[in-house]
Amino acid sequence: MKNFALIGAAGFVAERHLKAIKETGNKLLVASDKFDVMGKMDSYFPEAEFFVDFESFDSYVCSLKSTSTPIDFCSICSPNHLHRSHIEFALNHNASAICEKPLVLYPEDIDAIEKLESKSGKKVYNVLQLRHHKIISDLHEKIKNEPKDKIYDIDLTYVTSRGKWYYKSWKGDVSKSGGVTANIGIHFFDMLIWIFGEVRNSTVNMYEADKASGFLELERARVRWFLSLDYNDVPEDARAKGMRTFRMITIGNEEFEFSEGFTNLHTATYDNILRGGGFGIQDARPCILLTHQIRNTKPVGLI
């Protein structure tokens, strides 16, 4: 059994981490968040300590170092712009970090945490859960066994509609979230690079607060991509079914619709890490570099 701390326990994604810690047979000792209504913890770890004040959380984690139950892992579900400092917190407290996407926002942040990881002897893991989605992992295996010189034409569409609250939260602030590509698109960019190889060229056609599109030339694929937070971009037939999220990849003439199958991907992520696997800094680096480049590229307009 491993001992966990969790930062950002009130966020939407945090419950998936609570569930994953529980389902992999481990224990949450302490959690922290500025929001102080944490009833959902009662379903998983009602006995865990909880702190609104980060300094008190820090002191408690420090106090555990000299006991028989030090923190082994720190799960990080905080806003994107805080990931680097919270990863550093974990490593400085002799704990490995399991961090939500994006791992960090800037290329220099990757270099900084990589140096600290090497010095600490602990590990930094990124939650790249799409790699555990059956449709995606099967596609990865299929492409790996195809001729290496084969180039695929791909269309990627991801629409996950958000309400007005989104734009008033940290998620709507590019300096804190990294914008639409870093906040909702990074898993899909990681997926594409993982399957089809490194980025050769990137063109940005449109980049707005709630949507973006562009063209990627990868080692083994040409990709047209579209990301949106606008409910009106959900296809009409999907809206008729009550769906507010739509995910679709078309490779050549073959469609891969994977709006379902996301329920247990965090548990699979934790299980992989605890078995000695997991995706680290070097796995996360290409998609962080790409999203940084995209948000700093002047759009050429729709063609």
C-alpha cells in the first residue's frame, strides 16, 4: 500500500484520482484545496486530513517524513499554471508526482522539473489517459505494424461544450490554462504524436478563446484538427441524443468515434504507474512544445 497526498482536491478531475487511489488499493493521507466543501472525499477517504491553507498542508506533509507513513506519491489536480510549483513541492518532499495534463505550460518548465527529478531520485508522471483507451491503444498497435513509409490523412474533431462559468474561471485565462489547445487539446496532440510520430510542421488556421483549428504534419500523418468549447459545434445528431461532448478521428475513410470508454482510464493510469510503468517528462515533452508553439503562432486564416 502506498501513501498519497492530493493537491486540488475540489476540482472536477480530482474525484477520478480519489477513485483511482482507492481502486488500486492505496491510501490518501492528506488533501488540500482552497475550496472547503469536500463531501465527495467521504465516499473514498473520510479519514484523510484536509487543509484549505497550503502552508498547513505543507507542514503536515513535512511531519509525515519522520513517521512510518511518509507520502510516496503526490497527485496534482490544481490549475495548470500551478503544476510546476506543485511538482516541485512533491519532489522536494521526497514524493513522486502524478500530475494532470498539461504537465506544465512552458518549455523552460520542462527543463526545470527534469533537473529536479534527476536530483531528487523520485519520478514525475503525467496523466496521459488516452493511451489507455482501448480504441486508441488498438490503433497504436495497428499503425505500429503497418509499413513505416505509409502516410495517413487524418481529421480530428473534439468538441466539449462549456458554459459561461468556464470563461470566468482560471480555465478561461490563457496565462493560467494555456488556452484551448493546452487545456482540452493536449491529450489529443499527445495521442497523435504517440501513434504517428514526431511533429515535422504545424500551421494554425484559427485560434480563439473557445475554438482553434490547424494542420499538423507528423512523421507518418497529415492531420487536420479542430477543437471547440462551443455547444453549437456538437454535430446535430449527437445533440439530438443529449450529448454535449463529441470526439471523432477519421483516418483515411475509416472513422474512430470514441466519445465513450473514459470511465476507468485514471485507474488504469495509476495501475500502470504502480506496476513500474507510467508516462514521464519525456513522454509529455512533445505535446507541451507543440501547444506552446500553437498559441504563439499567428493564425493564417481558414483555407
